[in-house]
Amino acid sequence: MNSLSKKIDNIIEEKSLLKHPFYQMWSDGKLSIDSLAGYSKEYFQMVKAVPGFVGTIASFAPESLVTEIKENQAEEAEHLEPWINFAVSLGVNDTEVVNYSGLEKTNSAVSELSQLITNLESGAVAMYAFEKEIPKISHTKLEGLEKFYSITASEATEYFRLHMEADIRHAATWRNIIDAIPEERHDELIRVAEKSLSAQNHLLDSCYENYCRAL
């Protein structure tokens, strides 16, 4: 019998964000710098929300897990500055990034993910589905930035290099939680994973619809 994490891994593979038109254009070098700049402002809405998501999960966790989850939260908070540096490398003013409030569809996507974090198990599944593929996505993004956009400076690429490693550890935290969940709850929590992936895709839809249609 497959563990819950293996079942979710199969769904992540099936619904991989790398199949989304926005990320396919990134991998093919078909995004303009303006498209990437727009994305940097939209995705920052998720980047700055993630520490709060993790903090909420910590509030549901038993004492034995709180320290580990809080360490993940602190690390996520430290990643805001590297993302801002990425945006700046695309010509976006750092103040503009910080003060930008996001498109309606972007904020709806962030809200969709937030609403899944209602208890320890659901939160762990939502975040596992969010973080499991990020190392692979980050590697693909780095390749595209170097190959097509000549973006190689350490400050501009630090966020993606960090997430090639950090989210392996973070996903392991969530995996340990979800693989202890009884099988009778698997179907319920698989639906949570699917909703997490849908929210992530909706954020990319927002970027694609608003920054790529003219390309």
C-alpha cells in the first residue's frame, strides 16, 4: 500500500507546475523581461505569505514538532530579501515590490492555499504539495535565467539556489507528518493536495493571463 506522500507525489507529477504554459515559456526563453518582472511582483504575494502559513501549522503541532516547524518558518522569512533581489535584477524597484498588492486572481490563489491550513494534517499536506516540486522547479528556472536572460549574478539567483536545497528539508518535515496519518483519512487529504496544486496553478494563470498574452 502506498504511503500518503507517495500518493501525493503521483498527483504532483501528474499536475506538475512545469507543465504550465508560463513555466514552459520560461524554460523555452519565450518570456520577455517585462513578463518576468510582472511575475516577480505577483509571486512575491505567495513568498511573503508562506512564513505565516508555516507559523499557523506550528500552532497546531505537538511540542515535539514545534521547534522544527518554527525553524522552517524563520528560514522562509529570510527568503523574502533574496526574492526582492531577484525582482530588482529584472528592473523592478525594491519599494515597488514590497508595496505591490497583487492582482485579484493572484490574491485569490494565495487565499485558496491559506484556507487549506485548518489543522496540522491538512496544513502539512497543503505545504508538502507546495514545496515538494520547488527544488526541481528552481533548478529549471535557474537554467532558463542563465541560458536565455544572462541572469547569473549571485544576488539575482540566490532565492532559487536556496530553494533547490531548503525545500528538500521542508518537504521532509511535512512528509514525516503526513505518512503517520491513518489510511482512512487519505482520500480527504488527497483532495487537500489537489486544491493546493490548483491554487499554485491559479497563481501562474494570473501571471500568464496578465503578462504573456501579447507575446
